Amino acid sequence: MPSSTPYYLTAGPVAARFNRIVGRLARHGVSVAGTAELSVRGRKSGQMQRIPVNPHTYEGAQYLVSARGHSQWVRNMRAAGGGELRVGRKVRTFTAVEIPDEEKLTVLRTYLEKWGWEVNQYFKGVTAKSSDEEILAAAPDHPVFRITVRG
């Protein structure tokens, strides 16, 4: 019987430390392979929460994909409806709309083509070369937000 708990792969101690380093680098203007630091208001605390993310552009639109699943930043984004992306002094404020699973195929495939070297391990065997059916089967486990930068 399948679990009703949404997929969420928490970061272990090594990954958490790596995320802190990458986030700190982005905050100070060093983007590792295109990473940025995401700030989103916490749904319970009201405080800005920060985490490094891999912004993804597909057909002129920008997206944030949660490779680890229904993480805390995803839950906060659903509540807040937007946030900020930072690389050094450049801060981009944005609104976010979660896209439905049936619309994720090409975004997830191109995301895996670009970022698979880093995130394939979180997709339970699904890669950019997987069939459409395999990627669509994985889509519910990986929330995707279309972001629109303000101003």
C-alpha cells in the first residue's frame, strides 16, 4: 500500500553543511554553477528562511524545482506565494505559482539535463533520458514553481 506522506528527502549532515556553504557563497556573490540563495517567509515563524536553489529557465520562463520533494521551502512558498533570489547584492523579488503535475514534463526533463549531475540521486532512478511516462510518474514528488520577477 503506497504511503500518503508526501515525498521529502531530508538533507543529511554532509549535505546540510554543503548547502550552508553554497548559500553563503551565493549571499556573497559567488554563484556555483548558477545557484542562488532563496529567501522565503516561514509559514509558522514569519521569519525569512534561506536555502540555496538551482533556478531553471525553460522557454523564457523561470522555475524553481524541489529535487528533494515537499520540503520546508516548498511548504513556505505555497503559503507565501513568492520570495527573493539573491546572488551577492543582486536581489530579485518574485511571485510564484505552483504548476500542476501534468505540465511538469518538459520543465523536469530540461532541469534534469542541466542539474542531473547534482540532483539525480533525489529522483529515484529517473533521469533526463527517462521516458515521458517515468518523468510524469515522478512529477508528484517534485514540486515546481513558475516564478515571475517583480520590476
